[in-house]
Amino acid sequence: MASSPKIFAIAGSCVLALYVGFIVVEKTHAATELKADTEAGAIQNVAVVTPKQSPEKVALTLPGTIDAWYQAPIYPQVSGYVKMWYKDYGAHVKAGDALAEINAPALDAQYAQAKADLDSVMAKYHLATVTAERWRAMGRSQSVSGQSVSVSNANEQSAHAEVDAAQRNVDHFEALEKFKTIVAPFDGVVTARNINVGDYVNNGGGGLNSTGGASELFTVADVQKLRLFVSVPETFSYVLQPDLTATISVPQYRGRTFEAHYLTTSRGFDPTTRTAVAEFTLENKDEVLWPGTFASAALKSHNEDAHLYEIPTSALVFEEKGMQVAVVDENSRVHYRNVTVGRMADTSTEIQNGISPTDRIISNPPADVLEGDKVNVVEGQRGYNQSGYGKDQ
């Protein structure tokens, strides 16, 4: 029985050793799992895309403004008070139709004075003519000197010149009298009326606005035909060809489109916006479209660079070496590759060289992904697919 304590001691030591060993193994396993989890967590998830062939047709939608074919702000040429206006907003007018009438008593007085002055100088001219004829008769009979006859002839010519000057003054005020009636310059629609009966208007301008400038009395616009102005980015300026058409949509007519035809372009780019103004013509016989309307112009033309490939604009990385893309190889390693960029749009960019159609390109590279890093390729998010890249155009 003396050996029983020794046996128990040995058994206890074995149990303790087994327990310690179990603890060590568990901690080692936990450390291994933690290391594996940490390493797995360090691998970033990325979405990739493959380059898309540029479409045969390039399509883009640009904002534009619809203007009247002709539009004339009408200012008064005489000062006075508005006696009456005859055409209101939206009125259809013909060339020469009276729009308003101005009461100008000061002008009337000047006109009357000019006619009275003409009558006065006409009387003087008639007297000078009779006198000169008498002196010429006496000169022929040698009754007076030749000098006296010359003076008489000069007086007649001077009186005739005064008559001409007075007549021109009368013609001037007669022309101004006609301006008391404001008329339409061409067939069209009254799009603005800025006067009321009794308003005082100035020669060359209507009432003064808040900035001190003179406002027009009326605005008349020819809306049977319209002009559409669109600012085209320089990267797409090549689409501006004589046969180009634009499909127009406006906010007030949902689901309805109109066709506009290319007319001309500014042939110069605005250095601040890098756009050129293109002008289109738009038939509007039913006058459903109004000047000043915002329009969306959908342009479609042959793509000169259909042989190139496109990638999302978000895939581009700006580095000191130039423009790059992040490509994932067959081992899920990242490699940055230099590319040459062509035309850039909001959602996609043409790449002239540096990629192949089978490349897996990170659609939106994280800033902390470095050359050679391992990544985990995942499906692209739905929100990215809605950006417009890769859709049929």
C-alpha cells in the first residue's frame, strides 16, 4: 500500500501535463487562426471590368436653349407719354401693325415751329427772287453796276439755301412724328410688353429698370422657325457635320420629340468651358415651342474611333508617371499599367493604347492598393452598373 501515494502522484503529474499540453495546443491553434483571419482581412475586395469595344455610333445628350428665328426689342425714338398700347403678350402681329402710340407735345411744338420757320424763309426767298430779277433787268440796261447785280444774285442763292435747310428740319421732325406710333418690324408674336398707359418713355429707351438701364417697350419674335443653340465639348466637336440632326425633348412635352437640323457652328472654343456653340434650325409651324425653352439635344453620329476600347472613367488612376489603370492578373495580384487616354466622358473613357480586351481592370481602385498586392475579386455593385458604362448606345 506504500506505493499508492506514488501512483497517485504520477497519475496527477500525467493529468497536469496533459492539461498544460492541451492549453498550449489551444493557444497555438487560436494564434494560427487569428493570423489567418488577419491575413485574409488584409486582402481587399475589388470589382473588375473588362474593356468594352467603342460603339459604331457615338451618342450624347447635351443641354441647349431654343431661341426665336428673329427677335427684336423695340425702343422708342421719341420722348413722351404712352397714349395707348394696342397689342398685349402673345398677340400675333404683322409687319407695320401699330403696337402703341406716344403722346409727345414737345415734339409736336418743335414740328410746328419747324414748319413756321419754313414758311418764313420761303417768303424771304420769294422776295429775294423778285428783287434779284429786277436787278438783273436793270443790269441788262446798264442802269446799275455789275457788282450790285452780283450781290442781288448772291442774296437769292442764300435765301434758297435757307429754304433747303428749313425743309430738311421739317423733314426731320416729320420723321420723328411717325415714330410716335410704335409698329411691329416683322410678322411675329409679342413676347414682352413693358409699358402702360401714362408711362413716360425716353428717346432711345423705355422706363428705367433697377440697374438704371432703359428697358424695351415691346419684344416681337418670329417663332414660325426657331434656332437651337448647343454647347458641344471639344472632344465631340467632330460630330458637327452638315448632315447632323438632333432629337429634341423639352420638359413641358414629356414623351414627345422634335427634329432639329445642324446649321452652323462658332468654329472656336470657349477657353473657360472648352465648348463650341452649335446652331440648329427647328421648324415650329404650330408654335408649340416657345423661345427661351430649355431643351435636351440628343446627337448621334458615326464614331471615328470605333476601333478603340472604353473603360469606366472611375478606373483611371492619376499618378506622377501619367494616367494608369490597375489590372488584376491570374494570381489575383495588382499591377499598374500606363495608358494613353482618348476622349473622356462622365462615365466612360476611350483608351488609345495600354490595355487589351481580356484585361481585368479594377473599376474603382482603392487608394491603399499597391503594386503586387493580392486582392479578392467580387461582383460589381449594382450602383456602378447604373452609371452608364457598358450600356448599348
